[in-house]
Amino acid sequence: MPRAPKPALKPTPPSGWQELRAILSPKTSVLFMASLLTPAAAFMLYPFLTIYFTHTLGMAIAVAGTLLSVRFLATATLSFVGGWASDRYGLVPVYVLAGVVTAVALWLMAYEHSGVVLALLLVVLGISAATVNANVRGLANLGVPAAHRATVQNYVHWLNNVGMAMALPFSAFLLHAGSSRLPFFVAAGGYLAMAAVVAWGFRSDAAPSSVAATGSNPWTIVRATELFASSWPLFCCGWR
């Protein structure tokens, strides 16, 4: 009597280390480095800004809180500028430019005492730093095979949190955050360093994407958002 065929063995899914080795390359290494160090540069400064404004610059708490909110409001309302520029000129050049602009703004903030000028610099930071963070995720679509992009995004998110977590005690204990200019300089150096590393690591992907050929512009991007799409009649009525 013939033997029944043995059932086919199910393929063993790769372990986490095997999958990590499969996706590691010079580009993903740069991507992971940026995912770790860029949030670290931001979080060695931003959580301590209110302390710096009140204790070092002598501002009222209400003024310090308002200044800090300016940075995040600028991100919420103007970050589409970075997306438009990236579609138009390419993720890599815009990442590098945004990193340099962020570094310069942080350096200037270290010497500034005027609330008005600080607010303007924080608006610049709200746009440029958000562009840096967003473009790191966008770069995963350039240097990573499609089958591994979701995994890479998970690693990027995990490294973001690790960078933020390690930046807080580092800045508090070693850089005297809240009472010193040193965190501004270290954060600025981090953004500059990552701009240079990304420019080198993704130098072959510096061309803009094909999306730019469609004639995208900031007005098109704004109209495409759900918030604006549901409220644009109010804006129109307001102008009348």
C-alpha cells in the first residue's frame, strides 16, 4: 500500500535578527543613524526651553509657554511647505537644507534674548525641524526594498523613541540644560552632522521625485487636506 505523502512543512519565518541583517545596507544604516540622532538633538533642548526662558532669560512663565507653543503651532500649520519642497526638489536636498537651517536657527537662539526674535526663530524651527523628521521616513522609500519598508518604519519609530529617551538625561546631567547655552550648540552640531551624513549616504537619490512633474504646489497640498476640505467654505465666506 503506497504511503501517504508527507505534508509540506511551513516555512519558518525569519527571526528579528535575520530580518535586520536582510535590510541592513549603507543607506539603511544612515537612515537608522538619522532616526536616532535627530530626535536626540531635538529632545536635548525642547523639553528644557521653558526653564531656559524663565530662569536664564528672566521671562514670565506665560511668555515662555507662549514661545514654546509657537514652535509646535508652526509645525501644525506650515509643515506642508517642507512636503511641497521635497516633492519639488527631492527628499535629500530638502533634508540637507532643512538640517542646516535648523542648526543655524538653534545657534542664533543661543545668543538671542528678544521674545519677538525668538518667536520668529521658533517658527523657522517649526518648519525646518518637522521637515527633517518627515524626510527621514520618506527616505525609507528610496533606499529600502518594498518588502521591508514596513519593518524599516518600525525600526525608525523605535529609534526615534530611544533617541528622545537618552537625550533627556544626557542634556540634564551633562549639558546643564535649562541654564546653559551648551544644548543649543550640541543640538545644532547634531543637525549639521546628520545633514552631511545623509547627503553622502543618499547622494545617488538627490533628484526630485516624479510627483513634481504634476505641478504640485502648496495651494494644491493645502486643499487636499481633510481639515481644509471640510472647512474651505468658511474661509471663502470669511473673505467675502
